[in-house]
Amino acid sequence: MRKPEDKGNYKKRGKVRKGLWSPEEDEKLKNYMLRNGQGCWSDIARNAGLQRCGKSCRLRWINYLRPDLKRSAISPQEEELILHLHSILGNRWSQIAARLPGRTDNEIKNFWNSSIKKRLKNNNITSTTTTSSPNKCKTVSIRDTVTGGMILPMHDYSYDVVNTCMDSSSSNSHFNPFPPVLDNSFDTNGSLNFPKYVTQVGSSTGNRGELGDYGVMCVPGSEGFGVDNMNNNGVMSSDYVFDQKNVIYHNNNNNNLNNTESMKLEDMVGFGNHWQGENFKFGELDWEGLLDNVPSLPYLDFQVQ
DNA sequence: AAGCATTCCAACCGCCCCCTC
DNA sequence: GGAGGGGGCGGTTGGAATGCT
């Protein structure tokens, strides 16, 4: 913890106080907030008689003093929900917290960085992270139809990585997530050590559509792009492919794309106007809408106590 | 019991976005 | 249009608590 600064000093110097909050400060802020409600945080800090900056007051209220906060440990159901939401939203802690009543983004972030990350590491499970950076190739990972038929935006990767991974021997332009080093990608247990740009989705039984299914989609320039899935045995199949018009094809028949069901990518995931070819940015996605349009999420059905 | 290592988590930092002027 | 300020967010820090030897 951070040391509370010496009260006498900060008053003499007229500086804002930092560090741990004293019970007196908590009391002042809590009383003020309950009486007056939320407003301009710098005004709140001043009017409540606190030698704190507005940001510090906001953080203390949101993460600790709010009356609707839960003080209990994260339940297994909540943990499941956090895992699932993180697979969709990545490190968007505030959005995850918004779906867990009584929990704060800070709490979930800390929980993730301690227990879940450790557990995932121990279980040899990598989770997905959602980041968006300009001038990068866009990738999307697929949750197989077996577990709900979702398609989810996940990663960006550099053009360099993408170009390295393009299957030049193939006449189509499907993205090949296997780099040349793949031969060395199996550990002694036969488990795959996935290259960092392969996104894992799914749960843990090792069946197709669950742990072991890896979907990667890439948009390298104006070429078409594809999605490959891989099961636990390292068997590849192209379950989803996209053409240059952003039409997604679901391959139902062992790579026979003549017998596919097809639909617009934006129809599947509600990209709507966000999908504009090279101008597409994950950061502009309607994540709320995306989640709302996922009726098959089993974890969202329970009530958090 | 003591010392060291690890984990937990409150709080800060810096960046970004939005709003106002 | 752009400068400035406030708020929100994710990443990081560092000290307390806990575990281990």
C-alpha cells in the first residue's frame, strides 16, 4: 500500500494529498456524496473539505465508498462470467464491470491479473486480448458454431506477421496461421505452443469448437482473407472464409466451399457501418450491441448475488 | 521465530476522448 | 478549428499481508 502523506505537511504546503485515504477523509467524501450526489469532481474535492484532487476522490468513491459495492470475494459464477466477457471484450475492464453489479473495473482487473491469469497459465490456456492499433492488419477470431456460432473481433497483427503467414503455395489467399516454425510448436505432452498471433477461443474439453479451435482472420490489404480453425490434434480446416466483398462463408463440407452457407459478416456480428474495408477499426465496434446480439451466452442467464 | 518470496490490491499515472469556450 | 479542462480508462506501482522455508 502507499503511505499516507503527512497531514501537517500537505496543509502547510497547500499541496494535494496522495496515498492512502484516512477514515476521516472517507467519512467526509461519503457524507458529501450521499448529501449532494455526483458532480464536478474537483468541486466535490474542494466542497467536501478534502485536500485531494478530483480524480483521487472519484477513484475512492467508485472503488471503495460507493454504497452498492460488494465486499465479498468473487464467486465462481462471477469468475465464469469474467472469463467469458474477457474472451469477448478483452481488457475492457469497465465494460466487464458494468455487467457485474457491485464490482468495479479495478477489482476485476486485479482479480484477473492475479488469480485468473495464473490459472490460465497453469492450465496452459491462453486467453484472448482485444487491442486495436492503427496501421495494423485486422484479425477476427471465431467461436465455432458448436458453441454458439459467434464471430468475434479479437486481435490486430502487423502486416509483417501476416505476410510471413500467408500461404503462398495456395492459389487462394486464405490466411495461414502456421509459421514455418510450426514443426517445433508441439511440446513434450503433444500440446501445441501457439504462435502469439493465433487467438484461442472456447472452453476446455478439447472437442472441435471448444478448446483447441483457433480462428484467425486477416485483412491484408485488398486481398480476400480467410479463417482457419484448428483442433487439438493440430488438424486444420477452413470453417470460415471471407471474400473481397466481406461475405463470410461457413464451410460445412470439409473445405468444399461450393457447398457453403454464406452471409454478410456485418449481418453476423452487427458491424453495420463500422465495417468499411480498410477504414475498419475494432475500437469503433458496438461492443454493447455485439453482446446484446449474442443470445446463446449461457453465462449471462444467472443473477449475480 | 525469523527472514525471504510471493501475492494481493489500493491508488497513482498517463493517455485519450469529449465538451466547452 | 483548436486550446484547455474534466472525466474515464487501462496499465503500473509499491507496500501490506500472507505463505514458505
